[in-house]
Amino acid sequence: MSKILIVEDDVAFCMMLKTFLQKKEYEVSTAFSCNEALVQIQNTIFDIVLTDVRLPDRDGITLLNDIHKKNPATQVIIMTGYAEVNMAVKAIKQGAFDYVAKPFNPDAILQTIIKALNIDPKEEVEVSSKTAKTPTSVKVLNGVNESFVKGVSDASKKLNEYVALVAPTRMSVLIIGDSGTGKEYVASSIHKASKRVDKPFIPVDCGAIPKEIASSEFFGHIKGSFTGAVNDKIGHFEAANGGTLFLDEIGNLSYELQVQLLRALQERKIKPVGSNKEIEVDIRVIAATNEDLSHAVKEGEFREDLYHRLNEFSIKVPPLKDRIEDLMLFANHFLEESNTELDKHVVGFMDEVLETFKKYDWPGNLRELNNIVKRSVLLSQNDMVTMDVLPKDIAYASHNTKQTYGLFKNQNEQELIIDALEKANGNKAKAARMLSIDRKTLYNKLKQYDISL
């Protein structure tokens, strides 16, 4: 059993991570300062040390040097905030195995641990099957279980049809959607429905990779190729060999890396940094963006040839506000997951909470909904989620929103009816459900306002 030491002064986060890793059958110890960590390092040989870059008494880089003096074989993974990425890059140059930027989800760190323990990425599915129902090689989005919830709205049905259509093919897919809409859910569902399902699914956040180490991250490096390269490292391309490489926020890649990526995709060969040997790779690429890449191409910020190679088939993921019929499916799914994660037993939502959810615009989409549900479950003291545990801004916004589908006493009800019909593509039954009225009432309103389709 591999031994892991977590060095983190945020006690709650530290214990959450410890519990997660113990469930994955690791032997986990904790320390809340450098001095505590040093005591444990003197008495125990750890396979992995996860340390925050900033600690109360010293920083993680100083601790890194002490760890390697005691046991050079110990792999150190740095945990850092986005504002401290430069420190993380410095740590890698001084011998850290890798870094993960906060906020991250547990499965993201698990994947890094698996790599650090020199477990063949092709074996990840086998390893994870012993500890979870779904492959841990599939990253979880902000702590949300990877399982894909299929909605019942027209927008969701169209999305699911596209996924089923393209999944069995070898085509590259470009997933387009606002932040938090679940683009990675879509990517993982494509992988799970493809012929590569038993091979790795490697997700990469292109916006979190500093350009100084980007080539190494994608293509790997050999020992001694640059200062701090104390071991050979497998890059994302080689790790995904035979499977699927998911490039999230592809628009954030530097122009230089776009060139390297295009070459790798065209030739299906990569060359690790510092190596003269080419490695053949067989991967399927799924990319995602919340930007207008076609506009970026016109502005010269994104290579047109790479754009067309990635965009063999495109899928648009609708925002949550356009999937109102799916809202409670997702809310109940997140409720179940939150109960499991937090060891709670909340049964459901009070009616006024459901109405508030339906009236809110959800600018953060599924990510925001998941966070709100988890927070509400944590704060709930009884069997139901009540209004008093919701953030004030959501409760306030729901009472002051300009676009509420609660008719009657609403000066804008004609506009609301027209808007609902447009969103429902003329389907009166669906529009009535969105407006929370029966069809007979809707027909009367259509006649009252002389609305014809």
C-alpha cells in the first residue's frame, strides 16, 4: 500500500482529501505545517508528499529540498493557487514531480498520484475499478461525479443525439459552451460510448499550463533535459495513447504550442523534450472552448489549420437557463452526490426552494448549481433544503429577476409567454410547463393577447 503525506494548513480541506485517498486504498498521514511534516519524514518513508506551496512556518519549496535530502525517491506534488503558479514552476525546476492548481477536484489529484507512482496510464481503468464504480482515469468536474445525467428537454435530447452519433467514430470533436455547462461531462460520455472506452481518458486544462513547461506537459521529457528534470516524465499525449485526449479551454494555448500540437496531430508522433526519439501515438482528440474560436482565427489568435483539424464535428452545450426542464434532474443528482460526499441524509427541497431555483438565471450553469446544492446540504439541519440555507444573492435575485415565468400580476406576462413559446419551439404543452400553468390557461392567454404561431 502506497504511503502519502498531505501537508496543508487548511484543516477541513486536508481531512477531506485524506478521506478521499483512504477510500482509494492509500495509507495517508497529515501535517499542518512544515515542522510537523519534517518530523514525519524523519520517521517514515513516503511514496508521495502532497504539499501546499504556502505554509504557516515555511513554504513548500523549502520542504521539497528537505524531502529529497531524506529520500530522493519520494515524489512531491505541489498544491497551489492560480496566483502562485510561478512558484509551482520553480518547484518543478527544483525536482517536484508536478503541481495542481486550486481549486481542484479529488480525482484530478488522484490521476497525478497514479502518474507519480509510475503506474502505466493504460492500467488506470483496472486500478480504479477496484475502488470505484467508474474509471478514475475520467476526471471529475469540480468534485462532481463523472456519471452523465441525460436531460429530458429538447436541447438535451439534441445534445444526446449528437453524442450518440459521433461517439463511435474516430472524428475529432469540438465542444462549445459557456463555462460550467458540463463540457467535460459531454467529452467523457463520448469517450465512454466510443470504441476506446477501455483505454485512458486524459483531461488537460489548457488554461492552467504555464508556457514554460507546456511542451513537457504535453509531450513529456527525459531526465536531464532541463534544470529540474530529475526523472523521465510521460506527457499527456503518451498517457492518452490508445484512448482520448480531452483539451479543455483549447483557446488558451499559446501560438507556439498550437504549432506543436498541430504537428503532433498530423504526424501522430511526438518527441519528448530533450529526446531524439519519436514516439508513435494513437489518440482521439476532443477539445472544448467557451470562446468563439472562429473569431479568434479571424483575429489571428488561433491557427486556422488547427481549428479545422479539431472541428471535424462540433457540439453546442446549452446553458442551464435553456434547460429548465432538466433543472431538478441535475439538482437531485447533485443532492445525492452531496449526501454521499458529506455523509448527510437530506431528502429533498422545499417547494419555495424549487421555485427559487426555477426563477434564478444560473449564470454559472451546472457548476454553480452543484456548488449551491452541496453548500445547502452541508448547512441543512433537517431532512429538507430550506430557503434559509440558500445564499442571499440567489434568494434576492430570484425575487427581483426581470424574467420570471410566474404569470398573473406580472406586467410582462405577454412577453414571457412569447419567450416561453420561442424556447419551446412552439410546443404549447412544453411552454405551459415552463410557465407553471396548464394548457387551458395558456390557450386563454394566447387568445387574450392575440398571440398566433
